[in-house]
Amino acid sequence: MAIMGFIGAGNMGYPMLQGAGKAFGTEQVIFTDASQERREFVKRETGLSYVNDNKSIAASCKYVVLAIKPQFFSDVFNDMKGYIGEEQVVISIAPGITTEDVKTGLGTAVKVVRAMPNTPAMVNEGMSGICYSRDIFSEEDKNVVDRLFSSFGKYQLFEERLMNAVVCANGSSPAYVYMFIEALADSVVKYGIPRDKAYTLAAQTVLGAAKMVMETKEHPGKLKDQVCSPGGTTIAAVAALEEYGFRNAVMKATDACYEKAVSLEK
């Protein structure tokens, strides 16, 4: 019997599967996916075994990861009913699906971990926010959750009431970062820098700046000030960003993301 089973092996489930295989061993992780072609691809790439239906995952794994979109939960819940019990742990990564939604959908008092990972998990630099349902989780349970989410990046714990905000901070925000990199690259291509070099300049700078925040623990504003020499090029650029509403655009994007996340819970 495998320790962990995944239902779904798409853009988010796949890197989590890869991490789980490394953390627990390929013989301890199984998966399924709606697409036979996808199942065969993931098996070839990861060495993990698959099953053909959702109930086999529910019946044979203590830890069940639901790596599917919210619109598929009802069908998956129906497949799992009767095959999952109170001693198991269900890990859900879908926005808008609460821990109580999972319990209600499965019709059992199963323990639930609600999580929001992000796609940088594909390069082992994922950032996840997780919360536990109001159940008693053993130290073993918590250790397994820690090993899973540490296998493809980092994670932080939150109260469930904050999970919609977590979606804004890490779940959706990689898209904004990619837009910034693209825009910054475009802006220097305009002045003659070749596009491939422009993308490398911009992307490595974002990576390095993020690493500065993580490793120095300094306030981002202080790090920004360290780049802004008096009367220099950077402060001129910062003034232009302020004039054209850079911060406000980010905050408005977060508001839109949050409102959408809340609407998914209704």
C-alpha cells in the first residue's frame, strides 16, 4: 500500500508528484489522472505507478492529494465516497474549496489540509500556504505534510480565514512577475539589447532581488533605498513607477484576485 496518492497530475499536481516521489520513494507514491495519455507520460518521466480510477487512490492511500480544479470536485467526491475514512488525510490545492467543503463532499469526518502551492514548484522553488482543518493531526501526519511541501519549495502555515489572501500573494502572483519580466525585457529591447539577453538580464535580476529579500531579511523598502543613489538613474525610474501607479496597479490586481477567490467559495 502506498503512503500517498494523487488525483490529478496536471501543471500543479505534476511537480508535487515529482517532489513526493523524491521525498517518500517511488514505491510509496501513486497517482491517477483523467487522461490515459497523461498517465503514461507522467509514469515515463517520474517512474511512479498509476491506477485507473479515483476510488483506488482513496481506498489504498493514507494521504490523498486532490490536485484538480474546483469544477471537478463534485465528481471526484462521488468517486471517493465509501472508500475513505476518518484516519486518512485529504490534501486539497484548489482555490475556493474549504476544509468543510471537503468534509461535506466526502460525507465523512476526514482530516483535511487546504493548500495553495504555485507553479515555481516545477523548478523546486515553489511557495505554498497551508492550513489544517480543526481536527487532531498526529505528529506523523504533520511530518508527512512537512516533507511533501518541502520537497518542491517552501511553505508557511496560516489560519483558514487567510487562505484567499494567500492565493493573491503566491498562487496567482507568478503571472504578475512574468508580466514584469516581459515588460522590462521589452523596454530594453527598444534600446537595442537582443531579446534573449534582455530576458536573461530581467529574469536573473528578479531572482537575485528575491534572494536578497529572503536571505538578508531586510525590509524591501530598505533594499530599494540601497539601489537609489541621490540624483541617480534608479530614483528617476522609481519616481516614474510611482507617477504611473505601479504600487496601486499591484494592489488593484490583488483586490481583483481576492474578490474572485471569495466568489469561488460561495
